[in-house]
Amino acid sequence: MIVFRNCAVLLVIASICSFIYGIGQLHVEVEPNACRMTYMFGEPMFARVRFSANKQYPNYGLYYYYEGVRQQSPLKSQMTGAPVIFVPGNAGSYKQVRSLASVALRKAREHYSTGIHLDYYTIDFDEELSAVYGGYMYHQQSFLKHCIRTILTLYRQPSPIVLIGHSMGGKLAQSVLTDAEISQHINAIISISTPLDQPVLNLDAHLGQFYVDTHTQLSRTRTASKPTNTTNVCQSLHQKQLSEERMASQELTPKLDNVLLISTGGGNRDLLVNAGLTSSQFNDLHAMTSAIPRVSLSCDHLSAVWCLQFMQVINRFLFSIAQRRSDATVIFSSNKQRNMQSALTHFVRRRPRQQGLVSLHSTSNWHEERHLVINKFFSNGVRTHYHELIGIQRQERLKKLAIEALNVEGDENWLFGCEAHKSNDTDSLICDKATPLTHLIQRLPNADTEPRSVAVLDLYNLRKTYQQWTHLLVRLPPGSQRTGYNLDIYDPKERIVDIRIPRWYAYGRRIAVNETLQGTLHYKLRIAEMVEPYQGLRVHVEPLQCLQPKYRITARLCVPWAAGFDRYQTLTSPDQKPGLYINVPTLMPKHYNTSLNPVILDLYLDPICRYRISYEYSYADALSRIVLQFYGWLPAHLVCVLLIVLRNQLDKFQQRGSFKSLKPYIGYLQYTSLYLVTGCRLLKKLILNVKLLPEPEPLDYSINVSIIIHCTAIGLSILAALGMWLALAFYGNVFYRLALRLTRLSPSSSNILLSIMTHLPITYGILTIGVALGAISGLGLLLAFIFYFLMLSNAYKDHLEDYLWQKAANLLHLASGTASDQRAESEQSPISAGNEDDDTQSQPAKQKKTKDQETESESESCVGLQNFPFHVTLLLMLLMLLLLNGPTTLAWLRSRRHGINLPDPSLFSNITVLASLSLLLQLRAPQKLRGYWILSLVLYFCAGCVLLYSQAAVYRLNYVIAGSFALLAGQQSLGCLLEKLLPKFLD
């Protein structure tokens, strides 16, 4: 047992250190911000659009964006552009639309002849914290619907609207589709870094209910796409979105499936909304900014609304689906298939359609290449088209061909398949007609330079499909800049490396490829058993020998079950930061076989170097991802630990006057709560099979994650208890002055009030419950915490003072008793025998009486407020409840100035806590009573419920804490009542 305890202590310390190290790593391996700023032509102007709903929502507003000169309100003239509404997110400003709208204005001016322009509107939500308080979401949703109806009236004919939502604004935009009247006027919705299917932190019941309502309604009216155990989006060159198959196999409903939903994520720079939350099962298309053509970088949560490269892509897409009508007004196209193809072109990859035969009239400058590997360059370009024929009739094992063209425009047809014959004039092989293979060419991001044009072809399939073809044709266009191509024909078995990583434990770097050949263009790494988002694999590509000092490697990561999460990264140095880290955005689907469908890493190498490719399990990346993705579990695990600590403290009463009675952190140095973590995983399987209890949260992650988070919670509970001890002992006066300032009471009044509450705690409950009902329950909790802290601080100081006085008196008594004995011995006065006998007879009785008194005094236990460990735990639970209700309290304080009444989702649970706490103080709890073993079992059950039902739904902790307080109050009340009514029976 001692060995196990020591191991548990080491595990807790290691978990805390790992969590802190993960926090530090969040900002280490992050790429620099490569976004360019967006600048305006003129002064940004916002014209207020006034309508009837402004009276109902005085703190909200609708604005029309323009630049340069003032103009009249849109209500006074008919608008002609295609309407776009920007919906800001959590604490977002309506002025964040400036970058989007300014780029649109510039594009409209540059293409004035087309007559296409956009009308940008933006909504002011008073920068409300909608991500942490769900009561805002219903208000904002209602106002957004009013805005849509108002904008429709500004146009001669109904014009479909595009909604662009950032952060929680994207969820608001999606939620309006649940209204059939509004959804028919929505053309497309673009969400930017939005948690679509589940919130980042589910802190209150209203926010959770908002997500549930939206999901329920969309499930009935829109087709959902979920990955299955056979999904593999990496099999084709370009990911085929699930919605394409859906559109091809069924008719679109007239209301919801005709709305194009596009979601985007920022990547590893976005530390607020991780990539896995930015996609939705109801989306038609998802893309990460690092994979979007002409963006190819990661955006943090705020820069996503001003990054020039990203804003240009969004506006190019909107202009591509806009059409000009005969009356000079502009609308968005209602053809979803056409809009979808345009979205794929701008957000995923440019996918030119396969073209037919083209005639090649030139008969000069034709050459044939027979080598397997070649790097051909023209430093000064070529004057006329350069033609290079590459034979496809190769050895049977040489099934793959990788080819790259340098400095060739993206729209240029430079790769063809053809049937060659000898020219009568030059006696060389030429092709009269050829079929372009542009649709097989990938445009790979290449840092700040032009994208790389690379094609990886299957020679076996080409020979089988086009039996008449004899050659591939590389046709370099004329120009003065350096041009050329790289060719690599190889056996695919030699270029595929299979990697299998463990779930957690792996040490050291392993070699995947010891040395590549000079001229190698492509390698594929297939990574199996990478199934959870926290896993991290680092791949090292080290140049061994290069012909030139500068090189570039493009890596493409594809996760087979996660469409739209392709990630590209360019490597130019072996010590580059961030390094090449491999991880998955979402949890693998159930029963998915990663051996058959592994994660794919394509390495497009620079042929000027020979490389060594190695890999290692990255603990730094794994720990940082655990912090980033699972920090929201900490409140649940912390409450679970406090409940277990409280359970251990129930029947532990320290002796009054002992040194242990001064330690309020007793019971926190425990590891038994770790048993509950493993037990709940077994209980979860039982619940899912028996189905007697509600289904637990679907958090099927590795137990390693739960252990790290739980051990971190144990460490936090210890630090919190020590901090509370120091605050009680040394900073009580500081909190007292703070309480005076908050309550605006005089010192005399506060002393009287504190004395009344200490001696008659039921008034404490009446006051705090009255504040909770009259204002907001969070304020009642704040007052309860302050008064509870002050009461406990005063009791601790009195107890400490009594302890010190008692020890001083004992020392003084010991010293004086020794001196008197010495004086008695020195005097040696004669004493009569009779008196001696009397003293001898009376002395044992006196000693016995003194010993009995001392024994009775020492056996007195610390009950009531003197049981400091018990009350410190209750105080920490009250503090936890106060923090959980902080967003609701802030929302209430902000809404007061506008006279808006917002719902309090935790009112009844908080009143239960306040009433129970006042009753516990009134009963001088805890008392030495019977039945603590029953309460211990119930607290165990509550702690288990926390781990099963409250890790993601954090707001449920309110009910668990309230239930725990109510159980304590009920047990103490019933126990005291039974002690008074049936004392003899209980004895």
C-alpha cells in the first residue's frame, strides 16, 4: 500500500508538471502570423438602419457599411447590390466587417464594367459574451431574424442573402435555418472559426439547449453527413465532399438543402476554437485556411476577420456566384450545384474539368526523354514552346510517375497524354493532337512564392485506360524567366512507408528512410493507429547533401475520416519552427480500421537534395494538445476531487487544542479519487448495455487523458486549500475591507451584521436568498462567499489565539510548578503526621480529578466552524459555484443599463445551496452524528455522476454541487433531530 501511495503521489506530481509544460508549449510550436493587413480606401462609415425592433432591442443595431463620403440611410433609397450580412461572435464588434467590406468595395471598383457589387450589412450585438452565456443566443437570434426581414424590404425584388458569421456568429447564422420563413431567403452561410456542433465550453443550460434545439430542427429538415467506418476521403486526388454525393443521389428540398453551408477553421494558431469544432455534419463544405488556395496559412481567432488573403478568397467566391439582372440589380445565384463548384474552386482546390483533344501545330523543338529521373532547367527561359516526350511503356514495377513544372502559370496546359509518331520533316517523335491532364495537377502551397505544380500519375491506369497513348508530353511555354521540369518514375512499393504508432508510450527517433535517391520527388507515409486528437507524431526530413543551399519541401496531411481538414506545410530548414507535426482533428469513428485507411502524409521533396526521413512520438505536442482540447474537463474533475475530499472529512473530527486542528488542508493529500476515474469507465459500459440510466457523455478518449486531467485537478485542489488557508490566516482583514466597499456598510454596521449572522446564521440565508431573488443568484453567491469567508476567518483567528494562549499557559504552568517544587524541597518545614496522612489520602483524589478534567478537555472534538477542513472544502465548492455563475452575473450587470431581463439558468440550484449553507451554519455542522457512511456512499455516487455527465456539460456541476449541499443539510438536520428525540434508543 505504501508503494502504491508513493506511486500515486509521483503520478500526481508528474501530471501537474506535464499540464504546466503543455501550457508552455502552446505558444512555442506555432507558426508566425503571415496575414497581411487590410487597408481601406477611405474612412470607414456605418449608416444605422432603423426599424421597429430597435425599441425591443435597444442595445442592438443594424448598420450598412460604406467608405469615403456620407450618404443617406439605406431605408431612403432602393439598394442594388447583393446583400451580405456579417454576424459578429463572442465579444465581437460590428466594425469587424471593415476588412471584408473594404475588399468587396475595391473589387467592385476594379471590375466596374461588370456592374456586380455587394451590399455589406453588419450587426451590433453590444459585444456580448455569447460564448459563455447562452441567454444571449436567443435574443441575438431573434434580432438577426428582424434584420433579415428588414433588409429584404430595402430591395425592389426579394434578394437572397449571404450570412457570414465569425465565432459564435456562425452558429447564430446556422440557427436561423430552423425558421422556415427566414431560411427561404438565405442563399449561403459562411462560418469563420465557429464551434458549430458543440460549444467550446458549455457553461450554462441555455447555451446547451440552444445547440440541442438547432441540431434537432436541422436534423429534421436538412440532410446530415457523418463519417462511417468505411469513409476515406484520401483515396482521390481531390477530396470529394460528402454533399456532392448527396446532391447527385437525391433531389434538394426547396427550403434547407438548397442553402449552401461553408465552414472554415483557422488551424493551429487558433487557440480559442480548435480545428475539430469548426466543422458540422450539416455542412456542404469545410476547409482549413492553411489548405485554401491563395491563403495557405494559419489564422488565429481574431485575425481570421482581417487577414487580407482570406478576405480576398471569400469575396472572390461571393462575386463568382453573383449575377446582374436586367434592372441593374445584383443577386446571388440560386443554383446550388453551380455555387458548390465555385466554392470548391475557391476554398478547396482548383479542379479544371477534363478537356478534349487539342491540336498542336508546332513541329519544332521536340525532344524525347528516356531516363527515369531527370531535372531539366532553362535559366533564361525558352523562346518558343518546348516539347518533351516521356514514354509510358516502362517496366511493370514502375507504376508511378511524379512530375513538377517550374514557373508555369496555373491556367497553363503543360501536361498532356498523346500518341506520338515520327515527323516527316524532322524525323523526330511528335504529337499532332494531345489530351490535357490539367485536372490531375496539384497546385501545392510553397510558402510566399508561387505554388508548385505537381502531378503524381499512375502509369498502369493510364496505359489501361488510354491504350493508344504512347507518351506523356511536357509543353513548357515561352518566357524569359527560369523554367523547366523535374521527373521521377519509380516503383510505388519503394516510396511507401508504413508507420504504426502506440497510443501513448514510444521513445526515441526511428528511421523511416535512411537516404533518398537524388532526384526523388515524392514519398508517402501511411500512419496507422493515430486515432485520437491528442496524439502527436513529429516527422523529420533532414537534407544530407544538396546541389544548392536553398530547398523546399511541401507536406500534405490527409485524415481519411475528416473531409476538409487537409493541411499543407512548407519546410525550408531542418530546424524550422514549427516542425512537421502530425495529428488528427477529431476522434476516429467507431470500428474504424486505420490499418486499411491510415492517415496519409505526402512529402513532395525538392529533387536537388538527398534526405533522411525519420519520426518520433512528440510528447510536447501531445501535452499541448491535451491542454488545448481537454482543459474544459478541469472543472468537473476538480468538483469530483472536492466531493471525495469532503467524503473523507465527514467523520474525521480533530481534538480541540491539538496542532492538527489548525490544518484546514487535512484530507486533500489523497489519491482514492483515481479509483473513481477507472471505475466510471467500467460503469459507463454497463450503463450503455443495461440502459437503465441516462446515456453518459460520448467522450470515448483514452484513459490517459482522464488521468492527467484528474491528477492535475488533485494538485489544483491542494493548492486551492493551501491558498485558502493562507487567506484565512493572513488576509481576512483585506477581504473585510473589500466586503465593506462592495456592500457600502460602515464598520460598526458590518460588525453588527457579521455578529448576527455568526450567532443566528438563518439570517445569513434570508439575506442572500433575498438578493438572489431580487437581483441575480450570482450576487447572492458572492455575498454568501464573502460572509462565509469572514465568519470562517474570524473563527480561525479565535481558534488560533486560544491555541497559542493555551500553549503559553501550559508552558508558564510548567515553569511555575517546577519552581514551587524546588522551593518546597529547600524549606523542609516540619509537618505533623496527622496532616501528612490527610494530605496523602487527599492527593490521589485530587490528581484523579485533575486527570479526568484534562482527559475530558482533550477528548473534546472540533465541531461547527472549528472543523476547519470541512468548512474549507465547502468554501471551495461555493467558490467553484460562484465562478461557474460568473458569466451569468456579468450578463445581468451589462443588461441592467438597458432594462433587459435575462434568464438565470441556475436560480433554483443556487437558492438550494444558499438555504442549505445557512442551515448547516445554524446547526453548527458538522456534528458527531450517526449515518455518515450512508452520506459517504451518496457523495461517491455524486462524484461518479460528475465524471459521467458533467465533463462536457459543465453547467450540470451546479446541480451536483446543489445536491451535495442539500444532502449535507438534510443529514445534519435529521441526525440532530434523532439525537434529541431518541437519545436512549440510539445509545
